[in-house]
Amino acid sequence: MNPAFSQNGYFVLKGLFASNELHELRKVLTAYHAAWITRNNAAYTKGAVNSAYITSREQLDAAARQVLFQFIS
């Protein structure tokens, strides 16, 4: 087992994804989370950090969902 995983519970694989893939993903996730905070401000101010239902059609438009699903797959 990777020593970093044993020590930290995770490890980093640098260079696994191209920077343009991560840039598109970051744009989608940042926009989603900002909208989630707006819709769930009361929960967020109490410490909620789980922005659930990220792949829901109600949360993201088709293009943004496509970016997520392409990354996941």
C-alpha cells in the first residue's frame, strides 16, 4: 500500500489529468458550489459543506453535466 495513503488516508497522483480537463471541471464545480451556497445559505452558515445533487438536471445545465460525466467516466 502507498505509504501516503496509510498515513493520510489519500495520496496525490500528479499529472493524472491534463490541466485543461481540470480547468473545465473547476469552472463547473465552482459555479455549482456558488449557486448551492446561495440556495442553502442558512445551512452553509451553520457549517454545511456537502453540496449534494451535483449531477441533478435541476442543478446544472446540460453542458455542465456533460463536463462532469465525461470527467467521471
